Amino acid sequence: LNRAMDAGRSVLLEGAQGTMLDVDHGTYPYVTSSNATAGGACTGLGIAPTRISGIVGVSKAYTTRVGNGPFPTEDNGDPGKLLRERGQEYGAVTRRSRRCGWLDLPVLRYSATLNGLDSLIITKLDVLDTLAEIPVGISYEYEGKRLEEIPPQAEVLTKVRPIYRTFPGWQQSTFGLTRYADLPPRARAYLEFIQEQMGIEISLISTGPERQQTIVRAGTR
């Protein structure tokens, strides 16, 4: 890798797991055994931090989690089941069901800070196509106080109550779309709210499982 970069070649590093499973900064003890943040690229691959020139975050248009651990925006009702079925949220090898819920902006902002994101990719937008309403977790309430950031203790995060902003669903198919302008206005409003709240450009949106089912937004803002 270092020789390739010395030669001026472009190198793409892909991380496994998610930020909230990071052994140092995740929801301990419900974590993996390694650093799943962007910094793990340095310790895991043996390259210097100064060699990384850009960091792109990847988030689904909703939230999932495997196994135990705090999940404030989890939906155990019919909408959560719909997300699981439409999104095929099952382990690739174990077929274990993933827990499903709504986008959690405090978690997303925390992840953006830890990783120093330059831009954001939103995947599985089409999974939300049939919903009449789409909640987004914008903050939490804990013991009568409003929290704009996730608490540092995992046990507190298990007790918070999410505060939602609910968006009207677009109830139109976005499956396979490749142009941002072709998205329903309500889908664009949903994405633009996320972008505004994050302060980070959404550079790419996936609208299906195939590589070509992608909207590239570079330079559209």
C-alpha cells in the first residue's frame, strides 16, 4: 500500500463494521474487538494518518443493529418489520435478523465527528418508498432534560427517549433512479434535511442493490 501511494496511485480503503461497534468509541461492551472508525485504517494497514486524503461515511436511510446494545430509535412494530423485509436486513452468512429503526441524527453526528467525514453516502433510500410517514430521531430526552448529543455511557443511552421529527413519505418508487432531479420532492426534502442537520454534503445515494442503481451528486449543490 505504501509503495503504491509513493508511486502516486489512488488507493481506496474500506472499513468493516460500524462506528458504534468501535472497541474504544462504540457502545461498550456491545462492540467488536477492533477499531471500526477511520483511524483503524492506520493501525490496521500500517499507513500514516497523513496519507489519508479524504473520508466518506456510509449510512442507510434508516438504522439497523445486530445483536444486543442500545438502540434508541428501534421500531419493534410493523414499520420496523417492514424495514427488515424490504431492506432484506438479515445477516449474509448467519441469516440473523437485524434490529431496525429510524435514522438517529445524534449517532450520525457523533460518527461524523469521530471519523472526520468529508461527505456522506446514503444507501437503501428505496426501502422507505412505501411509508406514509418517516420519523427521524433529532435528539433525546433523559430524566426531563433534552440531549442533543449521545451520552458517553452506554447504560444511559439505553434509557433515553428519542425525540422525533416526522416527515411525510413520498409513497413513490425511487428504485433504480440515477438522477437526483428524478427523485420525488418529498424524498429530496428528506435527504436535504439530513444534509442540513449534518453540515456534510450527501455525495451519493443508492436506490437499489446494483452498482448502477446510484445517484452521484458531486458538484450538484
